[in-house]
Amino acid sequence: MKGPESLFNLVDELKKLPGVGRKTAERLAFHILKSQRNEAEALVRAIMGVKDKVKLCSICSSITETDPCNICSDPNREKNTLCVVEEPHDVFAIEKTREYKGS
């Protein structure tokens, strides 16, 4: 199929995302194409911001922009109670409940 190579490249990159097949990648690519330039630039900045700023906490290995993370550096947390999770994003679900007081 002939068309803009840059659009096909974008579709190919979007297909690499988990759960994104060709049709979804094409819809996302055309959405990005139709959006205002400042919206596309904001998306690029958000992606690069994550890549440049997010790291693992040296104490608990949670994802953070500060080291140690907000949980490990909070003096009000119970340091003798530890919550073990499978994936770093699981911490966000636990923190949303505002019930767990350990680190």
C-alpha cells in the first residue's frame, strides 16, 4: 500500500504497545495526525518526561521521580511493615485506598 512513510512508521511503533493491534494503532495514528501540533508535542513531552525522570526507588524499587520515593521518605509510615507487590503499578492501587500505613 502506498502512502506517507512517516504515518506507516507511527502505526508500526504504536503496534508495539501492549494490547494495541493494527486497527487500534491506525486509529491512534490518524487521531494524532488530525490533532493540533501542540497536542502531538504534549504527547511527545509526556513520553520523554517518563523516560527521562521516572526511576526505581533505591529502597523499595517502586517507580518514582524522587529517590527515595514519597512512601519511603514519609516519616509517618510504619517502617516495620512491608507490602510486597508483583508489579510497581500495583502500589498505586494500594495507595488509592489510603488504608495501608506501612512502607
